[in-house]
Amino acid sequence: MSEAYWQDPEHPWPGFMLTFPNDWSVSVQWGTGHHCDKGETTAEVAIWDSNGLWYAFNKMDRSLHTPNGDYPYSHRDHHGVYPANHTAASVVNEYIKADTLALLMDTVASQGKKEKEENND
């Protein structure tokens, strides 16, 4: 892993973020206000690549899917949050247990490095 840190002390929740050598990142959060059991046995996990595209994790086949409709979403498994302009979406993976978190991190760490997209706005 190329970067790891705890959230800023000003944040009212515990958690951490990792950026792997392939430039993919994982954020693990728990506590009040997150989709988890406040860290007793589960956490809320976000995954994104070097271009900032967020992903949902499917434990059954260890696959990653974007919120652009390439996977049938279930609110029970993950939750999409869309900004007002609907141009991009973030996805959090809800109620992730420790064994699933280990699979998720291994899957993310093994992804190929993505070419960074240029922003031509």
C-alpha cells in the first residue's frame, strides 16, 4: 500500500483510507451515520479508482461494478448516492463484515492500474 492514514481528528467518526500501488483507494468507516452496526461487526466501505470512479463490490464473484447500470443494485448490498447534477455517483458498500472486507481489499489491490482520464472542461 502506498498510503494509509486515519481520518482527520475533526471528523466525528472513526475510520481509515488506503491507497494501493495501483492507485485504487478504499475507505473504511464505522459509527453513527454510516451504513453499518457502528463498528461492532460491520463497516461501511467505499472503493474508487485513480479517476475517482466509485465501485460496488460483489462478494459472490469478487467483482467490482460502477453505478452506471452495469450491475443490478440491491439497497441491501450497497447504496448509491447521487449528487444534484447526476453527472457522477458515489457508492458505499453497506454492512461489510471482516471476512468480506479482506476479500474486497484483496480484489481492489489486484486491479490493474487505470490510465488517468484528462479533464477537458
